[in-house]
Amino acid sequence: MRGTESSNKMWGGRFAEGPSAIMREINASIPFDKALWRQDIAASKAHVAMLGAQGIVSTGDMDVISAGLDQVAAEYEAQGVPENWDLEDIHMTTESRLAELIGPAAGRLHTARSRNDQVATDFRLWVRDAIDQADAGLAALQRALVMRAGEHADSIMPGFTHLQTAQPVTLGHHLMAYYEMVRRDRSRFADARARMNECPLGSAALAGTGFPIDRKATAAALGFDGPTANSLDAVSDRDFALDYLQAAAQCSLHLSRLAEEFIIWASQPFSFVALPDALSTGSSIMPQKKNPDAAELVRGHAGRIVGCLTSLMVTMKGLPLAYSKDMQDDKPPVFEAAGLLGLSIAAMTGMVADSAFRTERMRQAAELGYATATDLADWLVREADIPFREAHHITGAAVKLAEQQGVALDALSLEQLKAIDARVDERVFNALSVDASVASRASHGGTAPDQVRLRVAEAMAALEGESL
Ligand code: ARG
């Protein structure tokens, strides 16, 4: 029935009573923070062990509480975490279930702590795991990139600037560019992990506690390097989540760029790659279609991940010390970003590992795109002592002629080239082929196949070194 006394006429239809029902719903974080249950139990077990060791609770209570927490964990594992809005969040849900199981001793668990340091600790533990997962996924992506780069150290393709054919490069070189991006992503995640690895537990509500706790013990038990130094900062700091999201956002940009390459390469006018069937979809109306949906979604997900970063930044902006309830909104963007990032990394790893590269087609595109025009100009400068601007002009005339004839530059005859400029001689053909062009770019980090093989070998050694 609509519009009862206690519910608002405009929006009260679904509420049995007035504001308290709204309060319950807006307040409840259990629908999403139940994802923290493992971390919450681990932190509680570390806390109660410390309380027992310090004589703040009896060893008898400590044992009962610890065993009770194990039982709650087993229930969550088997049946999931119950969602009761009245219990607000994972912390109260767990404590309430503990009380049902072990009775009044459960009330001693919350001695010398607050939900403020509890949630800060749980969330750090969760983010730390998310970083480790991202790192493992990115290592797998790097291995796929390096494998394919090694296979294609000699495969020639057009290199682009402005998405216009610029100079020939090797596919191996192109793939190794993404290896480098991922290397930096992993280093950003590692930085974030090192910076966040301090334990807030024991900061209590905001000011610390009068109980004789041992913060070093709980920090060590939870794998932190040590306790945080300032209780006000510790309960209100979400830099660790922002560091994670920034690393995730930047990583997602790289994944999006790689996805975009595959989308372009898979389109028929390019036909540089056949995507794995397992990562493509068909069209319900056009039977010939094989759509790069996974790559497109990776590209799309980057937008959402950047949105998650923006969301938490704006949430934190302007919050005074210490804890404010706004901070409960820290979790959904981090959880969402982590899920999207994990999928994106996995999709791109599969795409790199299992795509079939059409190397003949790539090579042909490099040849017909006059990608070696710079090599001709450079040859004229080097061998015929012609100023670069003039060489550029002569080369332009050669490209125009080749274009008119529909052939590659090195398919022009010596007579045709000499007619454009008499200083050309037969040695020019050594510079005009796409193979000669890439082989010549042997500067450190250049596209020459030997350089690419060196970088691949270094990368393989680095990846093997870390899996030891
Ligand atoms: N569910 C809360 C959160 O996620 C836990 C902290 C609540 N603290 C408080 N003083 N109300 O932020």
C-alpha cells in the first residue's frame, strides 16, 4: 500500500517504515564488503592472538575466539556470507555470528580496536592480494609477448606514425614495445605494494588505544613490514587503494592500446592477423563476420577502470581527518577495477598467445607502402653526398613513379631511378628492400632482427630469473 503515515508519498512505496529503512539501506556495505571476509577473519585472528599474548584477554578466551573465527570462515566458505543490512558490514556480520557460536566471549574480540582500523587493515590486505594477482597475470602476458616476439624477430611489417606507413619494422619489435609497457606496469604495482605494506591495526578509532597492545606482532602476523606511524593517518588513509587504481588505470591504457592494434590488424583491409576463435564472436545477421569483441571490451574496460580511479579520488578529496563514512565508498571502485583488469589481462594474454599473424600480408603492406623511402633519401645523403632536403625531394619523385606503376620502390629499374637523378647507382638496391631497411636499424633498441633477438633473450632471462 502506498503513502502510509510513516513512508514518504513520493518514494516511500517500497519502504515499510520511514527514514530508518532508508538509513539501513544506505548504511549497509555488506552487499559489497563481504568480499573482504577472508582478510577480516585473518586480521581478527592476528588481533586476538596478540590480545592473548599480551594478557589483555585470557588464553582461554583467545582459543575459543580463534576457533570460533575458524568456524565462521568455514561457514562463509561453504555457504557464502549472509547479507543482513542490520549488521551493516562484514565486521559486524562476523562478530555477530561469532557471538551466536561462542557466546559472550565474542565480545572481547573488539577490545583495543575499532572498525576504523579494522577496515583499513582488511582493505590493505585485499589490495595487496589484488596487486599480487595483477602481477602474476602481467608476467604471463609478458611471457606470451616475448614468445611471439622471438618467433617474429624477422617478420617485417609496416611501422606507423599517424597510422600512416612510416618505416618497416619487425613484428617482434612491435610486440616487444608492449613488453616494455607491461614491465613498467609491474614496477608501478610493485612500488604500490612496497609503499602500502604497513599495518594500521591498533590505530583503533583514530587516536590509538590505552591497552598494552603489540602492534609489531600483529603487523608481522599479517605479513606487513611494520605498523603505521600515525593513528590518524592510518585510519583515514586510502592512498594504497589510489596507488593501486593508478597503476591499474595506466596498465589498462596499455591493454587498451594493444587491443586497438589487434582490432585494426584484424579488420579486412589490414588482414594482418586472424584472432583466436575463442576470443571472437560472430554476428547474428552477417554470416561472414568474426568480431573482435574481446579486444573491444578490453578497450572499453579501460574507460571504466579510469572511472574507478576518478571515483575514489573524488571521494577522498576534501575529507578532514580522520575516518568519515564517505570512505565506505572506497571499495566498489577498487573491486570493480580489479575484476575488469584481471579479465582484460587474461583476454590480451590469450590474444597474443593464440593469434595467427599473417606475415606475408604484413610484409606486402610494408613494401607497397613505400616504407623504405627514408632509406633511399638516407642513401642519397650518405653515398652521393646530396643534402637531405634535396634527397627528400628526389625520393618523393621516385615514390610517385612507383605509385603510378603500382610497384614497390625496389621494383623500379636502375634506368628509371637514374632518370630521376643521375647520381643513383646500382648499390641503391641494397638499401631499398624492406629487409635491408630493418637490418640497418641496428642501434640499441632499434628494429633490426639481431637487436630484437637480443632484447627477447634479455627479457626471457629476466622472466626466468623471477620464476626461480
Ligand atoms: N563499513 C565501514 C567502512 O567500510 C567500516 C567502518 C565503519 N566505521 C564507523 N565508524 N562507522 O568504511
